[in-house]
Amino acid sequence: MKILCLFQRFSFRSSTIYLDLVEALVKAGHEVTVLAGTTEEESGMREECGCRVVYMKLPDQFKAGKIKKGLVQLFMEPLMLSLIRKYLWKESFSMILYPTPPITLANVVWKCRIHYHALSYLMLKDIFPQNAVDLGMMRECGLIHRYFRSVEAKLYRASDVIGCMSPANMEYMRKILPAEQHAKLELFPNTVRIKSFAGQKRHSNEEDSTRFVFGGNLGKPQGLPFLLEGMEKLNDYEKARFLIIGDGTESAYVENYIRDHKLFRVEYHRELPREEYEEILAIQDIGIVSLSARFTIPNFPSRVLSYMQMGKPVFVVTDENSDIGDMIEEAECGFYCPADDMDRFVRTVKEICENRDRLSAMGVNGRKYLEKYYDVKRSVMILERHGKR
């Protein structure tokens, strides 16, 4: 297949599920062109890692406010179209592949779909604007919300196939899409390139406390107030230690909370070099995945796959609409707690610490489950099925 991938942000230097997918498609013999936003490269076309890449220079949105992020997403569409016309208009493609976010590329998808006579495939990773409503960042039925709902609906209409991250995610989409669009839905889980497994590691002091690690973006979706309050309630519990590694819009909040509440059993690193981050992660006992209890949409964070990749058990603290807890239970690779039940959070942490001898086997279970169900080769096979239509 000749595939055009449209990404809001992409880099060959950052390990993401999208990089794993692009590399796997190239390895499978497909001709891949990537058109993506970047803060690191200048706009233009070049060859990288076996595929053609057209970069569009964008402002850094990582810690940007919602107004700046919204404006960047709105201006991304005309910029993308201009680059397609400049570099790719005379090319041919059989598939247009793109994720959410953003939802603002419906016109790009429509034009490419018609011009190239290509199948349009949406990888649904984010359901906006409902997630913004859930987090109190947007007023439901307000002018801005109604505008973005119309933009969202237009993107779904422009998509021939909508790949959903999980069964709960797919069921949610059935409720919000018109019945005639239900046939577009299929399961397209987050997947990763399976790396060689060197075995589980432990901190040098085997008698030390059980070490919990939260690594990744620090934003409102992660439900950090609940997580930090739970850690505070365990401040005098000597069998648990917590490590937070990450950056984002809520990083200052995390730093201030740890300092102001004197959380001496919590350590925070804002940024670490990749190699150092992975070395530290490797000697932790269990990884934490956290989502705000306010979500009404079923999310499935790819962070859980990073822990499973390293043979680490997972402590999932999420809203009750997500089915990630069901996966953890089926795989027997960790523990689940609703993100609004503080008593259960404290009990579960203590249960983990009191049953530390079970963690190694859970980590192995998670690694095996990852290899069976979340190998990026599965994503390639799903896409190839559509290429044979």
C-alpha cells in the first residue's frame, strides 16, 4: 500500500505508538509518507528511516493554554493543505491514516480521500470536545462546544473506517454516531513494537519499600489531585515509596503539593534523559496509570503498554467508564482502583506492599499479554485487510 499519514506531531527521536506503527508499516514493505507538525524541524520534505516526511513547523503546544492550543489546531488544516499541494499533489495514495487529536482535519481528509481515491482511516485516540467538557475546560452546549461538535461530526463523516482503542471505546462511539455510521467502527487497539526483554530488575536494596512509579504527561486528564492526596494519606506508611517522572501543564502543581504537604515518601523528577529515565523505571516495582474520575468517555492510555513492555505490573487508577481495569484483571497483571475511592486507593497500595512477592509473576503475565494482543504487527495486519479491499 501507499499510505499518507497525517500527524499533529511526529518525531523519529521520540518513542511513540505512532513511530512504532510507521516503522512497522515500512518494514512490512509499504510505501509510507508522513505529513506532520514539528517544533524541532523546519518545514519541508526529506527522507528519513525509509519513508518520505513532510514537516510543518508549529509552535510548541506542550504547556500551552487551551486558547493557544485551539488556535494552532485551527490553523493546522490550511497549512497542511498547502504542504500537500506543494509536495504531494501529484502523488498517489491508497490509504489516508490519521489519529485524533486533532479533530480539525476533516477538510484535509475529504480532499485527500477524493483526490487520491483513497480509503480514509481514523485512529480514534481522543474524543474531543467531550473530554474537555468532562474536565470542566469547556461548557457543554456553549458556542465553542457546539462548534467543535460539528467539526468532530464532520471528521467522522469523512472517515471510511474508525478504529477504536477498546471495546468500551467502540461501544461509546455507537451511542454518539448515527446508526448508518456504525459499520465504520472496528477495534484498533494501541500497539507497540515488542522489544527484547532482558528480564525484571529490582532496586539494589531488596528489603526496601515497594516502589511505585508514575511516568508521563502531567495534565488535568491524569487526575493528579486524587493521586497526590492518596500519596499524602500514605505518608507515614513505610512500606511504600512513590516516584513521579514527567512534565506538563500541572507540573508546578505537583511540585508545590509535594513541598507544601511535606510528602517525604514522594520523589519528583520533571525531566530526565531518556536512558536515565528507562534505567530508573526498570528498578521500580509497579507502574501507576491514572485518569481523572470525571471522564465519561472510555480512555485507554498507551502508558500501560510501556509498563507491560518492561515486565512491570500495573496499578490502574481510572474512571469507571474506562475498560482498562478489565484488561488488567483478564491479564492478571496488576490492580485496579476507581479514581474517586480514596479508601480503596489506600487499601490497594497496602495490599500491593503486603503481597510484594506476587508482583514479579504479574509483571511476567503483563509482558505475555502484551506480546499476544498489543504487538504493532496486529495494527499492520488490520490496515492491510483494508488495503486488500
